[in-house]
Amino acid sequence: MMPGDEHHARDAHAVACAIVTISDTRTADSDTSGRRARTLLEAAGHRVVSYSIVPDDTSLVRARLEELLALPSLEVVVTNGGTGLGRRDTTFEAIAALLDKRLDGFGELFRMLSWEQVGATAMLSRATAGVARGKILVSLPGSTAAVELALEKLLLPALGHMVHLVRA
């Protein structure tokens, strides 16, 4: 065992996740971002127990998230879409109102990593994460590349530890 491994010895190895795609235009057939999130989560050994597409409307997004956060067995909710500056991009507002604890570092690191791919437009993302009702809640942009970046570089390496800390 390497030094520091005992700190992660109780990390959750397989967590129950929900994926919510927030879009006025995507369908189950055209939702490449939601599909990519599912593939990456399941490849890492996690279970996707819920998948839905919700129109980009603050009250509808909040209602769906409230339903998911009430599920006792669910541990993580990953949303994608609605994080930009457009008039209909209201995911941040819906999610921010639900967070009990914000993980500001998630959004900061995501934008830093995005800078390497898209340059200055990385600052337009309002990706965020935190804890809501004892569950991890993550909001990602709707692009498949952004979902892949966030999951591979940030979320998947830390997800088990995040869930362990919230459970403790």
C-alpha cells in the first residue's frame, strides 16, 4: 500500500448515478453527450440508474432534480447542457439553488482544462458541482467533448472519494 492510500481505502467503488440531459432539441437518439456520460461512468464501474432529457426550463430542470435527489439509493446526478450564456441556458440557476455545498474548484478546473481545448471561450461555461441533499450534483456543458473532458479528467478520478466523503 502506498503512503496516502489508506485515505482512499473506504472510497465508494461503484456508485449509483443519474444522467440528465438539458436540451430543447435533443432526443434519446441524438443525445451524444448523455450517451458518452453513460459509457464513461459504466466503464469505470458505476451504475447509471436513471437517464432523462428535460427541456431547458428552470422550473422543469429543478423539478426533475428534486425527484432524483429524493431517491435514497441515488448518489450522483450528472447533468449536461444549459450552462452557457444563451437566454434559455438556465441550468446553473436551477442547480445553484439546490446546492448545500459548492465545489468551486470543479468549475475552476474544468474551465482551466477547457482553455487548452477551446481557448478564451472556456470562460463562457458555467459548469459547476456541489452537494445537494447528501448527493453529488454536477452540471456540465452540453458538448460531448466537454462531457468527456470533465468526466475523464475531473469527475471519474475523484467520484468514489467524493461519495465517501458525503456519506461519512
